[in-house]
Amino acid sequence: MCQLTETNGKHMHKLFENTTKNINKFTNFVSRMFSDGDKNLIKFCRIEYGNDWQWAYLRYKKQGQFPNTLRKVA
């Protein structure tokens, strides 16, 4: 088995540190998106789903997830 050297350990620590920072940034982004009531949620739906924004908004409100507009091709 291969043991971690001090250099590998420092590299892994830095990797986990960067991952944690990115997760925190994403979490903050999502929190900000939903923090202003539904105003930002509606804005997101309008940008992401265009003319179908109301359908996407209602689906999210009822089912807790956004619709997937990509079709699966067999």
C-alpha cells in the first residue's frame, strides 16, 4: 500500500479546502436566489425557461424541483 507523504497530505488538504470554499459559494448563491421571496425565483424561471417560465415556476412550487427540458433520445 502507498502511504501519503507530507506533500500529498498538504495537496489533499488544499483540495478539500478549495472544495469546501466552492460548496459554500454555491450554497450562498442558492440562498440569495431564494431569499427575496419568490421575486428572484420568478426571475430565474423567466431567464431559464423563457415563455414556459410559469410552468417551471408552478412545477417547482408544487414538486420542489425544476422541470428537465432535455429529452432523452433512445
